[in-house]
Amino acid sequence: MQKGEKASVAFGQPLYFQESNTFYPAKYNIYVDETNPQLHHVTLSDFVLR
């Protein structure tokens, strides 16, 4: 993160789901804000319907 590089990491889905017909994220992302390099954003993406 100190170098300003973007990172995306996939993570496993739970074996059991609390609710059916719900979207669960499969990846989290970390990146530096282009307009303010002191800010970092963490987001979830690649949602999967379970």
C-alpha cells in the first residue's frame, strides 16, 4: 500500500449461508485515491448469488 499499488484478493465462500437468494462478496480490493494519495479505499466486489 505504501507504493500506491492496487491489490485484489479473492477469498473463499462460507460452507453454510445464513440466507438463501443473497449476494455474497468473493473479492476485496484495496487502492489509493487518485485525487488524494493519503486516502486508501477498501471495497468488496465479485458478488455471487447464493
